[in-house]
Amino acid sequence: MSKYEKHVFICTNKRETNDKRGCCATKNSEAIQLKLKSELQKRGLGLKIRANKAGCFDFCENGPVLVVYPEGIWYQKVTPDDVEEIVENHLVGGIPVERLKMN
């Protein structure tokens, strides 16, 4: 059993520059992951919620992509500015951010 209540996986995959789908790494995914970790620490949630870098989820054109488990909620086109809303509404409040959800 994991010691964490939730895991957030953020795609930080890098593709070749000529790949038509692009990649999450060139769309600030590392900044998203760092900001997410910082927000969790700031709120004292670092021991309950884990923010991990992840490899490719194969939704490159929708990136940056992140997924929250155990709910299995997928977010797309996330920006660093969206992180506080995801933390406050979803990770703390339990209400997914509908405008960012991948359908």
C-alpha cells in the first residue's frame, strides 16, 4: 500500500523537434511539475500527494498532459498558471477542473 493518497503524473517526455505532434517537454511540463511540487509543499501536502515526472502518455498533441490517481482523471493543455487551480479544486477540494479534463 502506498503512503500517498494521490499520485499526479506529469508527462515530461521529449520528442524530436521534427515530430508533428510536438511534446510536453517543449510546452513547459517541467515547470508544471516543479510548481506542482512547490504548491503541495507550501500547503503541507507533500507527504500525502506525490507529483512525479512521467514518460510519454501518447497524447502529445494535447500536452502538457497530467493524470491524477487513484481517480484516473486526465488533464490536457495544462499551463503553470493552472497548477494552483488543480491543487485547490481537485487535489484539496475533490472537484476536478472540468475545463482542463481530457475527454
